[in-house]
Amino acid sequence: MTKICFDDGNIRWYQLEGVDHASYHVCSVDVENSIVDVLFKFDANQRVILHRHHADYRTFVVQGELRLYRANGDLIEIRPVGSYVEGHAGGEPHTEGGGDQDAIVFFSNRGTDGMIYELLDDDMNTVATLGLHDFKALLEAQEPAVQPSRA
């Protein structure tokens, strides 16, 4: 079977201040149904800020592998390209990042009461939160997505 490489050349990546080693592109925000779909690009062999999920989610690894770590740095799980995982709000604080190449992962966050991610410092203190309306504002601030051409 032929391997297909994912080309992200038409995706405009954005950075969040204070969130190193990751870029994002908000795909859609459905306020009425509390759904936020976002692509994250995690830098190879790096980890993002410690955080906790406050919404149920589904992930699909589009490129590379997603590595998840406990707050103490222990590796929890490696999700290879093509992995689809359903997770629930809550859970232990963790970091995540790419393997030996940048990882691109589609996240579909669902059923939130407003908060989606809680960002934490090393002492487990909340340093920031990202919620449904934050992602809506980020989406509105993005440049328009590349649209398919009509033949």
C-alpha cells in the first residue's frame, strides 16, 4: 500500500502566547452544540505546557505521533499516526508533544460548560484557561481558510 504524506502547506498556523512548542488552527466552533474542532501541531521532541482537559474530546493523529506525559515527566502513551481516541473531561494533568517529527493532531472538543483547557504551572496552579468563546474569538481572528478552486 502506498504511504501518503500529509501536506499542511495550505494551513495557516497560529501561536498562543505562553504555549510553547505548539501551533493551532481552529477549524470550527459550534457554540450552540458546544463543539470546538481544532488542529494542533506539536513540535518534534518537545512538550507543551502542563494542562487538563475540561471537555470530552476525540483526537485523530494526522501526522507523526502524539506523546503524552504525566506531570512528573513519565511517558503515559504514544499515539501513532492514524490513531483515533475518545477521551473524557477531567483526568490527570499532563503534557503532550510530538515524537521524532512534528505531530499534527485533530481535536474535536465536545460538551463543555465553557472551559476546554486549563493551563497549569509546575505547582498545579491555574495560569490560564481556554474556553468555547476564546476559541470562537481565535477563529474569527484567523485569516480566511483556503477554499477549493472550482474547475
